[in-house]
Amino acid sequence: MITVRVPSPLRSYTAGAAQVSASGRTVAELLGDLERNHPGMRFRMIDEQERIRPHIRIFINQREVHALNEDLRSSDEVHLICALSGG
Amino acid sequence: MASTLWIGTRKGLFSLRPDARRRSWRLSGPQMLGHIIHHVVQDPREPRRLALAAKTGHLGPTVYISIDRGRHWQEAKSPPAFRKAEEGEKPRAVERVFWLTPGNPSEPGAWYAGSSPAGLFRSEDHGLHWLPVAGFNDHPMNPKWAAGLRTPDGELLHSVRVDPRNARHLYLAISIGGVFESTDGGADWAPLNEGVAADFLPDPKAAYGHDPHCVILHPQQPDRLYQQNHCGSYRLDRPATRWVRIGEHMPKNIGDIGFPIVAHPRDPDTVWVFPMDGSTVWPRTSIDGKPAVYRSRNAGRSWQRLAGGLPRAQAWFTVLRQAMCADEAPRVGLYFGTTQGEVWASIDEGKSWRCVARHLPEIYSLTYAS
């Protein structure tokens, strides 16, 4: 299982948890698993054209990824980041 | 059950509940603190139901519904979203859900949503699941009707109006794009902008490309439409197709630019507007810093200034298109919310006004629920 760090704007989907576990060989599969366990969460991060929304960032460990087909290893830690969005 | 004014703001949802005489108002909230609430709407077919359009600064757009008059809210299971773009096609994604409209009484559970960029969506289950209306979103003319001319808040699809006599008869408006009509339940659409000025377009007689700010359909006389446009205020009595510029009867030093237009719940000839400054660089504030509502009792043939109780000077209000509404009392109450976070109420049809809430976040939407 992969550890996923959840930012505060998305914790209404994780019952307040700042960290959850999910599985997947790619970022897309991981997001699918998150959606199964936390319904509604994925669409708030990923739009209907499968693009990461403008104020969301996804990091695998210390590296930001821009595509959902990036590979994952079970030892990875995924950080979901809510980037600055104005006042 | 007491009536409620629902206040959608840039930072959450609030509500005001009056006493029986509408003299005293109790503010509640916030609910969903920090969420951007564009529209809150009661379902007149089933008044315990409400829907609201929301997003946050970081997260994508969604819809929440309530089945207990706003005590609790449940997020839509599939919010409004465009279909996946095909290869070579310009991909569209909903940035915000901007508008909500309950469907015809003959279609319980039906709702429509308008988005930015301009998209039309329909739910059959009270707002839990939404699907794109292909007849509009994929209409061959859609790329021209919704050409991506953005207001500062994006390209907005709003003012979805459903004929109470005929579920298949629909209107919608796009800022910027114009007013459009469907007579077949949304399968096909046609522009309805004849007579409306568009002085910002190279062709002032263009069939579309206009900037309607708010379009209303009178519930008791559904062939009567009013429109507050970027270029004036108008009336259209169907089956005519040419809008009449009723704003020409406004005082010249006030003009007929504004965002909202509000109908009397029973009298199709009575309508209220909140004029704003549309000169030079478009401050969009109350004219000369002297806020006033204007009312017509004869379908726009003449107007009266209503400013009793409103600040007499140095009050630079902006009232957005969803932020003015009327109640259904025998002596109609009228309400508006400002971008400065104030709610003003009149219980004598606009003659005199009182500030009933202040210090709220920027108000996007003010809606009356019975």
C-alpha cells in the first residue's frame, strides 16, 4: 500500500484523516482507488479531461508529477498538495 | 416554516430568517466556511429541497443538495462535467457551476445547471447525478455561441428558465454569447437576441455574441420575459422575437446598465432593477455613489427611483446578477446583497430600505425560500 498525504481541503472525504493508504501501479490507479474508498474526492482534483486541476499538485516523494500515467512503487509516498489559490 | 433568505458568498453560506412581520432578522451561519457559493436555490416543487453550486479556491466545482431545508448538505455523486473530448477536439472542463434552476413541475427531480465555461447540464434525480445537455453543449453552432469571450469571472451560462406550461420550452443566457431558446427539451437551440444592443461587437446587429446579465420569465405570465443586459434593459412578450428596450425610459443620468432584474411574483408589469455605472471603464458601482433601486409598474414604460433608507452619498455598492430577489408576501419584500457583504431589505416593495446584515463576505447570491 502507498501512503497518501491528504491536504486539509480534501479531508472532508477522508473523515478528517491527513494520511490514508491506497494502492495502484500508476497515479491514475491510485486516484481510482482513492475514489473507491473516498467517493467524490477524485473529481475535486482531476477534471473531466483527466487533467490535474490548476491549484492541485501531486508529488511522488519529492518529485512533482504532471501526468497520471506515472508509475508508482509500494514504497512511494504520494503528496496531494493544494497550491496557492488567492485571497 | 419560516421563510429564509439564503446568502451565497465568496466565503460560505449564510441565512437570514425574519420574524413574522419581517422587522427583525436573525443571521445564521456560516455553513461551508471558505467555500465559494455561487447560487442557492429552493425547489418550489418540493420546498424542503435546496441545491447550491460551490467550489473552493483549490478544488474543482460541485453541487450540494439538501432535503431538510438547508440543515444538512450532501455532495452530488457526479457533479456537472463536460463529456470527454475526442481526439483533436478542444477539451472543456467545468471551472465553476454558476447557476441552478429547478425543472418543470411535470418533471419531479429534474434540475438544470449552467457553468463556466458555458455548459448546460441536467439532473434527473434532484441534483445527485448530472449529465451534459448534448443538444446545447455539442450543438454545431456552440463554438460560435460560446466563443470563449470571458467576463472577469469567466464565460458564464446562467438564467436557465423553464416554461412552467411546457417542460420542453427552455431559455438560457451566456455572458458573453446571448440568449438562446429551445422548444424541444434542449435538443436544439436558436439565438433570441433581436433588438438587443451589442455596442461592443463589430456588428451591432449580430444574431449572437450579446452580453445578457440576467434574464427572467414571469411565473404567472411565462410569455413575458425581461432582460438586464450589458447594453440596457429589455422586455420581450412572446411570440414576438424582438426585444424592446425598456431602459430607454430610465433617467438619462442613470442609464439602464446593471446586473440583476427582479419580477414581482404576481404582477407581470412590475419589475425592479439596480442600476450601476457602466460608463468609461465600467466601475459597476451605484451611480455617483448613491445607491437606488428603480421600479416599473407598467412593464418598463416608466420608472420610479426608490432610495428611501439607502445611503445618500459615498456608497459604492455593486449588486451581482444573482444577488437581488423578491419574496411572495402580499406586500412584496425585496432584498439585495452587495459585494461589500451587506444585505438590504425592503418590506414595502422597494419604497424604503434597511440594512439587515453587514460584514459578510462578498455576496454572490441572495435567494428567497418559502
